Amino acid sequence: MTTQFNRFDLNLLRVFHAIMAERSVLRAAQRICLSQSAVSHALARLREMLDDELFVRTATGMQPTARALAMAPLICQAWKSLEAAIGLPRFEPGKSATRFTIAVSDFVTAVMAPDLLRLLRQEAPFVDLVIRPDSRIDLTEQIDRGQIDAAIGTFSDIPARFQSSWLFAYDDVLIAHSSRKLGRLSLESLSRLSIAAVSLHGEHEGLVNGFVSERGLARRSEMYDRAALEQAFAGSQQAPRIAISLSHFLALPALLAESELTAIVPRPLARSLACIHPLSTYELPYKTSLMDVGVLWHERNTSDAPQQWLREMLRRATGSLRASPARFPSTAICPSPPATSAERCVARVLSPANEVVGV
């Protein structure tokens, strides 16, 4: 019986299903876009294989035999299952209870997550979001295994099996506690400062030009433009001291309040932190590189409807970051942070992404 089924032409079941529904060879042929003779030929083959007439021609149409009536419910259900299996999946965000997992640094979480949660609350209130730190995991392996749906960061040397899309770009600024009045920075005044900087992976031995490489994927670890800083002070008698290197941005406001430290941070994060902490922001007296932040995913998810929707939400949630001016405006207002919500979206957010008053 197994050998016979392995040789079975499933197109014959398509013909059977159509004749059962239409009770007419002509209408069955029109339904499945075949000629009448092709349907008649398929029915003849099916009759021979099953040793049963299956359908008997009468004045009222093709009437099924007892064998056909017994087969029909099972074939109908099997055909619906096949159609569902090969049909395009339909994703309805407003009804979905999907859980997405993304890997993001605390910097990107702080400046993106409030807008992302607001979008989810409005358009997909039952979707759950898990945000994992991107510096504590083997990112490549997690994406390969499907344990992370998307990663956000600055990447290079991306393996061929991964895809990426640009979200926004940023440069560096300096922040200090508001009690300090540094004025307009020059290279000389900057050289006298003690600076805190962030390296997501700490003093990683494999760090090259601020990037760490694991399993063929290079991602940015040093969260300040060290090369630009060193070039600005090349040949100088005195350079600013990197007094402390942290693996995250969370502790910076407290450190700046309790010490003479300043910090070099991404511009969008400076805006965010200065809205909820007494911090002042200063333009650096040298030009830093623009760093591109993108979303990374496995190529197998490129055409997956829920994954496409997630990436579109990430793009929309970073829209304000793409529209931000290159320099701080002379005056700016921090808008009210989004109200706390009771939605089921789950994430730990550092702070709302707001504007700051520039110096």
C-alpha cells in the first residue's frame, strides 16, 4: 500500500475534489482550469487505481459512490491543509500574540524603545517584545538558531546568510554634569578633562578599529570614535584621559554627578539623558565619524510576514532619529515621555528619546 501511495499522482485528488464539489465534469474542469477531456482522463485513471467508479453519471449530474462519499471528507480536509501549507501566510498585527526577540544595546534601547512601544500599543497590543543586550551573547549563533529575530547595531563584515537594512546614523558629543560650566570646547580645554567612554565588550583582545568580530560578524564595540580623538591630538603634548571604560551607558549620569568626569556619547543618547538628568551637552572640537545603525536578520526570514512587519516597526520607531539635525538647536524642548501603559509588550527601557538644549 505504501508503494502504491508513493506512486500516487496528487493531481488526481485535485480532480476528485473538484468533481465532488461541482458534480459535473465540465464545471470541475472550469473550476481547476483544465480541459474537460483532461478531467475525464484523470477520473478514468483514478477509477482504475482505486477499482471503483467513484462517480456515476445521472440525469442530475455525477453522483458519488459509497467509496467516494467515504473518501470525500478526508480528501477535502487534506486539500485544505495543503492549500494552507503552501499559501501565503497572513499576519494580522492587531490580533497577533507573537513574541519577538531583538538584541539591542542600552544606547539604542534608550533612544528607540519608547517610540517602538508606542507603536506596538497602538497597532499590536497583544504582541510581546523581549529586548536582550547584544554584548552578552554570541549574536551570530543566536540569529542562526532563530533565538533572536533581529539585532540592531553597527555592523561590518556581515556573513552572506544575513541581511541588513539601515535605520539611522549618529556622531559623538561630550556631556557633563550641569553644575560644570565648560563653555565652548577647544582642543586645549578638552585635553584637561577626564573622560568616561563605553566599550560594550570591555577590553576585548580581538578589538580592531573599535569593532569586535565573532564567527564572521563584526560589530561595533567602542561607542566613541577613538580614531578621531587620537588624530585630533596627534603630536600634542597633552591629550584627554580616558579615565574609565564601561560596558554600558546606564551608570554615566550617576558617575558624572559624583565626580569630575565627562563622557563622550552618541548624540541621540545625549538628548535622551539630558531630558531626565541635569546634564549639559557640548560639541567636540573635532569632527567624529557618522556611525550607521542598522537592523540585522537571517536571510531565511526576509520574506516572512511577521518578520517583515517587525522590521517595518523598527524602521518607523527610528524615524525621529533619521530626522534629527546634525547639531543641537539653539533652543529645544523635551517633550513629555510616553505615559506608562498596561499593554503586554515587555521591555526594559532606560529613558524616553527627547530633545535637549544645546550649548
